[in-house]
Amino acid sequence: MPDLRRWPAPLFVRRIVIVAFTATFGLFLLFQWHDRPLSPYTIVSLELAWTPQQAAPMLAAWGAAGQQVARESLLLDFTFMPAYAFLFAGVALVSARRVRGTLQKLGFWLTAAPFVAWACDITENLALLRVLAAPQSLPAVPLQVAGWAASLKFELLLVVLGYVLVAFIIERR
């Protein structure tokens, strides 16, 4: 395993964070515009539907046109995944380099969490695309897979955010 205290170079990490932030923010804005037809539901609502009983009202409200928007959103999400993964990993690495001891080691380990979240997001999207391919039958297993994958993805990203906040507070002391 590389020595994350020095590799990659700090300037390279800063550049990655800037590019990843720009891409993440830009794609976030694009999703806000693109997913408007899904209101009052969102893709996150579908990600965390878990059961056909919870997903059915969403798909019915969306109709065929909304379901197509949801498919497009899931496909577009594949471009969002590397952006947020590199953003979160880069910020975790920068934060870890500013603290010492056990907190630093934890931060170095947490730089991998956004990439695990990325894998969860891929799993979730593939499961939801399966659901959208059969909206009349609403397969239960893909909804459960999507629910587990989305939950783990969000939890991992929240842990990284929490770590960054704690490291920032400790570094400021």
C-alpha cells in the first residue's frame, strides 16, 4: 500500500478535488433540472423504496414518460459516481494529512470508502434499471438489493463527511 502521507502529491490531490467538485456540482445541477418530471418523488425515493408496495405509487405517478426520465437519470448517474467518489476520497485524504496518530490512520482507510460507495451505486443502479424494465411486475429482489446498496452508499459517504468534520475541528484546535 502506498504511503498516503506523501502519495499522491498534495498539488495533484488539490487538482483532483477541484475537478471532482466542479463535476459533482455541475452534475448535481443537471440532475435538479433533468429530474423535475419525477416530482413529488425522486430517484432517491425509488432507491429506498425497498418493496413493490412502496415503489408502485411512484412508478404509477411517473407513468411511462416519468419512468423514461428515471432510466435516463440512472444512466446519467454513472457519470456522477466517479465525480463524487474522487471528491470525497480527496477531501478525506487532505483531512487525514492534517491530523496525526489514530485519526490519521482512520482517514487513510476512509479514503477507500467513497470507492466502495461507487460500487454500491453501480449495484443499486443496475437493480433499479431491472425494476424499470418490468414496471408491471415490480420484482422484489432488485428493490431490496437497491435499498441495501443505497443505504450502504449513503452511510459510507456520511461517515466520510463526519470524519472530515471531526478532523477539521481537531486540526483547528
